[in-house]
Amino acid sequence: MVKSLRKEYGLTQEELAMKSGVGLCFVRNLEQGKTTLRMDKVNQLLDLFNYELTATKRV
């Protein structure tokens, strides 16, 4: 989803990292689906697009 949003807004990975205040390596790992990322950093990046990652109960 992040990669799609980034492209929709016409941003490079570097620009997204700079605008959201996270590292370039973090953006790359997120877009590649790395499973061990800090939720606060994900939300910091998603805030740029007015999104938020939240925990939900499994059913």
C-alpha cells in the first residue's frame, strides 16, 4: 500500500523518507514487506498520507 501511495503522490523513496522523517532504509524495508518494523515509525510515515496503522482483534 505504501508503494502505491508513494507513486500516486509522485514521490521517490528518498523524498518519502525525507518528508516523513524516517530513514531511506526503513522505507525500502517497508515496501519490500519486511515483517519486523516499528509500528510507531510506520505510523509516522503513513501520517503523511493521512493513514494510520492500528491493531485489530482477530476473529
